[in-house]
Amino acid sequence: MIRKATSRDIPKIAAIFDQLLTEEELGHSTTGWLRGIYPTEDVAVAGVQAGDMFVVEEDGEVVAAARINQEQCEQYALVTWEFEAAEDQVLVLHTLVVSPHAQGKGCARQVLEFYEQTARDMHCTVLRIDTNFRNARARAMYQKHGYRESGVVDCDFNGIPDVQMVCLEKKIVQ
């Protein structure tokens, strides 16, 4: 079940961030994120306060989370997007996370389907996502679901230096 996150979900979302950062530190995954820099509990707090953080809940446990809103980061202006759209026609997915023990069970797919349906409900025509170039797993998953890589921006992002931000997009069919 996907639902809007509440304040009681913040520690659960932060725990997923921590689990993923541990996996990164152990060399079991490559997100390009850094403990204490990004993502932190503050990301979950901001998403809940803005009302745009969503969670996947299975058997009463939060196993995935993501922010969905129309906020395009400043780096997006540096990308030559294939699908031009007014700002109010673009929906953006931020910080999609799945707990390591729930990976491979379709949680990310559920979030992407929810994201696309949300875009349809909002009459948005273009979906945009970014990820670290180093995160080959996320890049492959997004491509599998029809997202196209539109550009790579070298930047400092979310406090992490020397990021190669891969920007992806997908045209949504109403």
C-alpha cells in the first residue's frame, strides 16, 4: 500500500536512509550518498511537512519512500530535455529509497506506477528524475520502466561534492 507519509513515519524513513548508507559503506551498493550529508532525517521531515513524501507500507512496516512534487532542482535548467513542458506540466520524483530487505519485491515498481498515476491525475505530461551516475542499479531500473537519460550534469548536489547527476525523463500518456 502506498500512502502519504506522516510524522510517525519520519524515523522509519530515516532508518531506511541509514540502512542504505550502511550498504554503501560496506560496498554492497553504490548510491553516491554520504552519511551525515545526504540523505538525512531532515529530508524525511521536509517531505512530510511539505505533504509530498509517500511511503510503501507492507504488513504495517514502511519498506520504501519517495518525494513526489513539481520542484525541479536548478541543475535541471542545464539539461537539454527531449520533452519540453511548462513547469506545471512536470512532475519530479526525488529520493526513492527501498529498504535492503525489501529490494527485489517490486516496491520501486509500485512507487513508479504511483508516480505515473499521480502525474495523470495532476494532468502533468512529463516525468523527471535524477540519480547519481555511479548508481547503475537505479539507472537500469529507470530505463527498464521507460525513462530516457537526457543529460549528465557535473555539480555539487545536496551537499555531496563532485556528483555526476544523471537526469532522466519520460513522456506520460494521459
